[in-house]
Amino acid sequence: MATTTITKTEKLVGKRIRRREDPRLITGTATYVDDIKMPGMLYASILRSPHAAAKIRSIDISKAKALKGVHAVFIGEDTKDAGAVPCGASLPGLRVPHHNILAIDRVYLVGHPVAVVVATDRYIARDGVELIEVEYEVENAVADPEKALAPGAHAVHPQWPDNVAFTFHQEGGDVAKAFAEADVIVKQRITSQRLIPNSMETRGVVADWRAADRTMNLYTSTQAPHLVRSLVAQILGLEENRFRVVAPEVGGGFGAKIQTYAEEILLAWISIKLQKPVKWIESRRENFTCTIHGRGHVDFYEIAAKRDGTILGIKLKLIQDLGAYFTILTPGIPTLSVLMMPGLYRTPNISADIVGAFTNCPPTDAYRGAGRPEATHGIERMVDMLAAELKMDPAEIRLKNFVRNEEFPFPTATGLVYDTGDYSAPLKKAMEMAGYDKLRKEQVEARKQGKYMGIGLCAYGEICAFGPSPATPAGGWESCTVKIEPSGQVTVLTGISPHGQGEETTFAQIVGDELGVGIDDVLVLHGDTQLVPYGIGTFGSRSTAVGGTALYYALQDLKATIKKFGEMLLESDDVTFAGGQCTCNKSGKSIGVKGIAAAAYRAMKLPANTGPGLVATHFWEPPNFTFPFGAHLVVTEVNGETGDVVIKRYIAVDDCGNILNPLIVDGQVHGGVAQGIGQALWEQAVYDDNGQLVTGEFMDYTMPRAHMMPWIESAHTITPTPVNPLGVKGVGEAGTIGASPAVVNSVVDALSTLGVRHLDMPLTPEKLWKLIAGRNA
Amino acid sequence: MKISGLYFLPLPPEQAYQRLQDPEVLAGAMPGCESLEKIGEDEYRMKMKMALASLSGNFDGKVRITEQNPPQSFKLMVEGSGKVGFMKGEGNLKFTPKDAGTDVSYEGDVQVGGTIAAVGQRLIDGTAKMMIKRFFDKIAA
Amino acid sequence: MIPQQFEYSAPKTLDEALGLLAEGAKPLAGGMSLIPMMKLRLAAPEHLVDLGRIKELSYIREQGGELHIGATTTHHEVESSALVRGKCPLLAETASHIGDVQVRNMGTIGGSVAHADPAADYPAALQALEAKIVLKGAKSERTVSAGDFFVDTFTTALEPGEIVREVIVPIDGDGTGTNYQKVIQPASGFAIVGIAVRVRKSGDKVTMARIGVTGLSNRAFRATEAEKALEGRSGSPAEIQAVAALVGQGIDANSDLHASADYRLHLASVYAARALATALGRIA
């Protein structure tokens, strides 16, 4: 129980404080969507297409309807009025497929929802699904974006036979001139494979329609409850103020829960139809095939440089595997890659062309890093290849091209303005921690013994704290209400929707320091649209940088009110509020937050122009993104006999600006690195030529596990951002963005003695063994 | 998935060719085949019950024989679908006399879809090989 | 888990269980393979007989110079048993490589053996140990050698209505060395290739070599050509390399997205060499 006093003097920000949310998580008392039970609740189970491309000839639901316990069976025809899955990204000439919540006459991916059975329990619902008979006319499918763009490929949508959803061009500077003047040009095709986000909790929805007061209660495992509310209310023609969305405990998202999905619309629609609460919980198998995927790039890079290593320009042709339809951000993700393509380098000339390709696969969308890992992987691979071409040390070429400290704010060739930075600091720190020069000597020795030892660097930048509203599809600001209760305890209502990021703790730390109250006297609430002011949600490393800033400004308003009450109660106009106390600078008398709160609510007397109560709300619009940066250094050894990669050392130096809670920052870096290593070495959504996902369960899709992780040596440099008063930049995606290029650069370095200059992920042992065996033979 | 192999049948090519087209023999040899019913020229409807380890499933399918070139080669197409997924196999069979018997070589493509494709990847290759071997063992018997 | 409806029995005696199995029920041991299949509705048994409450099936005991291990003994129990570690270290070592902690706490030796997954770990060790497997039906009991038991992918000598009652492994005296080496498929934890080696030396000569292989082909098998090539030799590094190269010879190797047939065969030879060298080095 919280027993700390209301006032305290110890500073909380910057301390390794354990997460306040963890006790309920580790004792199993948190409430997830599947824990919600309601009287009379029904269960939905969805029949999904086993084919990647087919016409639906007929659907026979009679047997399913006749099953005892089945309340209803719906097919696409029934739901025509319920509309389509929304996409929030817009690009000139974008072809947006109309994705009905249940397929109507065609299916275009494995897992496409075809019918839904609603029954008294989930077992009967599932039995009902098995009784539905669908006759399909199976067509050829295309699951590879390059094949989809080739002439004669199967058209994912018949109305667009070229499978092109959009093309997008961006350039800055004079790239033609840069390439004409270059001493050296390096070209490479680089892929970033499809990944399956795999949060621990799959998706799930409970919809509860109350006709009498026209109220919809929708419980859903989402990162953006208000967005779901606005979109689903609009799609179903419901009143927004009577539409409540609750994100209860959410067991991870990684970007895959920003979207508004077919099932959220479908469940709400069913609840209205049947006038009953209804639940659907996604199976892991559905999660693999029906929730969004990440990455899916085929990139063709060209980099032009002078003999001394100065980068003059970069050209990129980017093929994005979009999948068969769009979710909220699908077509926008590759544009983020283009924005980030210069990396941390001064590169004045760029040109990029994106082709968005339809495939018979699930949509790609935001997955931890969303567009920036792909871009970072590209530029960091290219810089390494350029260094190899010029026989320069990979550290030297990076240090030479970094944006210099005096150049901030730095306008990039892609139109961004980097806020602040000291880009060489993390790289130098990582090299110092590793003993870089000594390592290079060890490498020479190891090579003499026939060992494949590699040292890989990555210097990464990010676009975080999404973001200024013009740069986001649904607003990029954030909101916060802070209430000091009559007892002096504090309740924070934030518009962000944390699901593992730890803001219940970091926000309480901020409140503690600003108001001088103990951390246990602060309660941070989120994820309920009927409780908190309209908010944007949690994604894009934005929660603390944007949501935390909204909190900070709300606290400043409150502090001003507190001071007014302090002046009234202390009968002085020379009062300072600090450490939870209003103190009269003349008399030395003071009164704490608790006393002020009691007076503010009792309201026997009020300061001039001040109402009763202590509540403040702030909506904050950020003036810019933030641009965290850092460097990873990875030492690997590839086993020449088997191709196994062993990570000998993993050094991660991150600069996310000011650190509110080092424990949480380390946790975010570690988790991010695990996902980045996962992409580099193991993870891959593999589709066969018929559009069947062959890594469709954890038996074949290699999720990184704790025992597969190296020890991560984590350190930080601190360059506070001027974009927000907290000086924080965001850290949720940093580890993922830095990890994949660092690991791949290290393995390529290990095998460079065989003439290897590039390898595509994942670096499976067999792939490396073939190279080693082939070249040694 | 590509498949190929070679199987020796202790029968002269003409007989081997005939045997491999005899619906009764096929029905007896196809693993799990419960019935084979002629529905057209060289086309049969098949009901199969697959049982492998704890996996069990009923499949409705078709068998078709085309591109007949007796006694040298023909094309065999088998497809089936059920609740657990579907499969489709297509193979060219070639008959070459060897000693007193015949080498039957096959080369083809197997497609698997649905739940079995997504969760049984590591077993599909081995299972296909086992099924084919059982098939030929029965043909030879 | 949302399986199809099924009947569930949890008898306390083996006879009761065998009676139900004779009526066509399906046995459930640790459930590490069957339950996921039921969850995916790839398996839909109408009647499950849970063997987990039959006390007479869970034991490890020394008897007649051999170790008898009851069918429902968990992998963790085998891995941590002082008796197994002392008297048949190969089996304990192999058990320690199975799946992960959770699987080892639930999975059983009888279940693994009866399931005969072509990439399961135990079968390699049981082949190398020339283990005996006791099969029990409602009216009969018989003992089958591991060599005869593992027939094909998921196919064993078990007849309908029979279950694995126990596994019998030999106790090797001094002069024997063993080792299990495994290439893990990182997603599933199954073996891409697993090699169990059991060697005995007298003086400078290898007098017995047994090499059990799993994951490589349709079933676990003994690499008899390689065994013969080692017997009578000293087990020098060069000999080990030559013997290891024979392990995959003539084998129609499996291929999947984690390892092609060529790579599997290569790994079999690399890991056989490692297992042989380790086992020879362990001879007391």
C-alpha cells in the first residue's frame, strides 16, 4: 500500500525506479480484454480463407446456423453496410482497395475473413466455423513484391493489373551533378524481410451495445483508443460521444495495434445486430496471418562519394511490399524510410523513388521503428560498403560525414530539420568501451588462425516523438489532465496509451518532482475514452516526449494556481512554490500541497480570478520531431564449419536526450535490440509461391528468446532536445533501429576475407555455411 | 515443393503402366484412400482419410491421369481438400525397362495450403516422401 | 485452446487405461505434441485417456543390471535423476536438450517415444543405447528393440490399443563414454540433427561404437557403417573425421526451410565428429 507522505524532497527524475505497473502484471491481476466477462456475452469465431487468391463461388452457412448454441452467422453480403477498413495515409494518386470487413466475392490473402459465427461459447462458435462450406475458384497468387511488379503477374486487384498502388518521388539538392562528380559509386540491392510483430497478447475485442442509451462500449487491445473510437463511430454512423473505447491492459503492440482492424468494426456491428455483448479473441494462428506485418522492402541503393570518403549523394529505388489492402499507415511507412535515408550524414543530394506493390499477403504497417530501421539498415550498409571500396576504416568514414555539432538545427536533403546532436560522441564512446583498436588487432590474429571474426558498427538516427500534426495522419499533439484531489493525491489522465513503455512510472516521477509529492501519491490513468481527454496514443517513440510534455505544461498551470492559493493562505505576495511547499519568503511560513488542496476544494475563500478545485488540462502541439541517435558496436564470430553466428560483444550507446528513468530506458534498449537481432539473424515471414505463409506458427517462425541474447553493454550520451522542455527524445525504437545493421555489418566484416560485401537478412547458418563452403572449396 | 524419385517395380513396363492406371489398384495404394469413383474419362473423385501421428483429417479430392503415352509416361494429378487444409500434387511418371522389371521415375510439384502448410513445414517433405514410398510399396505388392 | 469436443478420462490404473484404449480412445501423456495439434484442430480425438495419474507408470529403477524408466517419467525427471545421470548419462544428457524447461517439465519419455517425431531427441539416444521398449496392450505385453520400434515418420511398432509402458536402457560399466550433440532448430527446439554416441574402449582399441541419429531423415536410426568403421580403431582425430563422414552416407536426408538436405548431411558429419570426440574423451 502507498504510505508515503504527500511531500518529499528527493528528486525522482533520473532515478532507477521500478515500474509501478509491474506488480499487477507479475501477479496475474491485470485485466486484459479476454478477462472481461459480461452477462449474456456471446463469442465470435471467424472463418478465414485458406487461399491467397480465389473467387468465392458459394457459401453455405445452413449447417452452422443449425448448430445448437449458434446465435447468428454473417457473411460479407450482410455486412456491406458496415463499410471498410480505414487507411489514414494519403499520397498523390494512391489506389486504395476497398477492404470490406468480411470478404464479399473474392479473397486476396490467406486469412481473409469470410464469415463469422456467433455463439453462446467460443467452442460452439469454432465448431460452427467448421460447418460452413465455401466453394472457392482458386486463382494464382503473387506473394513477392518484385514478382508482383513483373509483367504478366497475377493482379491482386483486377482493376489494377500492374499491382502498383502508388509511386512516389522525392529529391533534394542536385543528385545528378553529385553522381557526375563522384570519384566512386557503390550500388547494392538490400532487402528488409517481412516480419511478424508478435506481441505477447494477441488482439481481442469485446463490443457491448446498449440500445436504450445508444451507447457503444468497445474494449479492444489497441495502442490508440481515441483513433479507434473516431473511426469505428464514423464507419458505423454512431455518435462519437456515446462511443466508449477502452484499451484495458494491453500485452504489447510494437506498432501492430495502432491500426483500426476489421474485427473492431465487425464486433461492434454484431453487437448492434444482436443487441448483446460479444467477444472475439484472436488466436495466435490468426495473429500470424491477419494482423499487420512489418518491413517488406527491396531497396536498390547507389551512393556517390569523393575519393576521401565524403558522401556526395544517395539514390534509392524502394519497392515496398504493401500486402493486399491497407491498414491505417500502410502506404505511409516507406515515405518515412525516404525521410530518414541520409542517416546522420551531411549528404546534400538525394533522390528516392518508391513503388508500392500489392501482393497477396497481409498489409505491412508500422512495426517497431516503422520505416526507419529499413532506412538505417540501408544507409549503414552502404556506408560500410563505401568504406570497403575506399579501403577506409568504417569508423573513420562515419566520423568524416557526420553532421557537425555547430550545424544544428540541420536541414536535411529530405526536408527534415534535425534538432540537435553530437553524432560522433556515441560512436567514440562505443569504440572506447569496445577497445576498438585492440579489437582490430585481435581480428588480424583471429584471421591468421582461420577464424571469421567481425566487428560491425552502426551509427543510427531516428525520427521520434511523432510528431507535428501536419506530419501525421490524425494529429500529432497530445493531451493531459492533472487533478490534485482534495486529499492532495494526484491523478493524471493522459491521452497516450502505454502498453509496456512504463509511463505510469515516468509520469509519476515528473509529477513528483514538479509538485513535490511522493511517487505513490500519483496515479496515472489512460486508455479509456470516457475518462481521459482526447489523445493520439502510444507509438513512434512519442509518449514521453509529446505526452509527457503535455503533462509538464498542465503541471505548470497547476503550479500557478497552487501559488495563488499559497499567497492567499500565507497572506503574502512574495511566495515561492518548491518541494511541495508554498513558502513566504518574508515570514518563512509555509503550507504544503495537501493543505492547499484542502483549501482549494473547501473553497471558504478563493484567490482573485480563481475558481475552486485544482485541475488543469493541456493539449500540446510539438514544433518538430525529435531526432535521437546513437551507435552500436557488435563483435561476432562465424563458425566456419557450421555457419553459426555467435555475438561475442554487443555494445549499445544511445542518446535519447534526458533520461527520466534509466531502468526503463535500459529495458527499452534491450527489448529493441532483441527485436533487431531477431530480424538480423532469425525472423522471417516466408511465403510460398501460392501465397501460403509457411512460417505460420512459432514452430517455424524464430522469435528471439532470452537465452539466445548476448549480454548487452548499454551506455548513453545525453544531448537534450530543445524541442520540448523535458529535453527527452524517445527511446522505444532505438534498439531495433541500431541492431540490424550493426549485426549484419559485423558478419559481413567477418566474412569479408571471402570477398563477401553484402548479405541479406536473416543471416541463417545455412546461408553463411554455403558461402564459406563454396569459397573455401 | 519439388519432388522426384525413382522406384523399381518387378513388372515389365506395359504391366507397370497398366497397374498404375487401374483405379482399383490406385484406390488400394493411395495412403488413406477410402473410395475412388470414376467421374469422367481418366478422372476420379476420391475420398481420403489421412492419419499421421495424432493428425487426422478427411479430404475430398480428385485424381486425374493425362498426357498418356503408353507404356512410357503419363501425368498424374491428385488434389484434395479438407478442414485442415488442402494439397495438390502433379507428377510426370516415366517407365524405363530395367532387368526384368521397370524403373518408374517421377518428378513433380506438391502444393500444400491451409493450417497444415502453416504449422507442419518441417514435416511436409518427409511426409510426402513417406506417402509416395507407401504408394509404390502397395503398387509393387 | 479451442479443440473439438472430446471425452476425457483420467484413470488411476494401467488396466483401466488399457481397457479404454482398447475401445479406441487415444492416450495423452505430457501433451506436448498432441495438445498443440488439438488446439489447431489438426487432431480431433473423440476420447482422450490421460495417463498422467497412473502412478505405476512413473518410475526410474535399477533392475537386473538395467535401468527401467516408466512411460510417464518426465524429461526433467530423467535429466535430473541421480540414478540416470550416474548409470546412463547419455539418456540424462539427451533429456536435457529436449525443447525448453516448460516442455521438459511436462513431456514424458513414453509420449516422445510413442509419437516418434523424426526430429525428437530421445530416439537417437535409445538407438545408440540399443534400448528396449516395453509395449503393453489390454491382453498382452511385448518387448521390442529400439531398432525395430522406430519404423518411419510418426510410425512405430505400436499396434492399436498398445501403449509404451517402459523404456529399458543398459547400464554401461567403466570404459564407456557417451555424448549427445544437437543442432537446434531455433524456432521449435527440435533437432535439425542430433547425434548420440556410445563408445567403449579396451586398451587403445574401440571395442564398441553405437551412433544414433535423429532429425536427419524419416526416423531415428543407427549409423551402422560408421559404427563398424570405428570399431577396432584407436579413435584418432583423422579416424573420427572419416567415421563421421559415413554417418549420413546413403541417407535420404530431410529438407525444410531451416536446413536443406545437403546442409543437414554436412551438419550430421560435423556433429558426429564432435560427439565422437567428446564421447571418446569421456571414457574413464
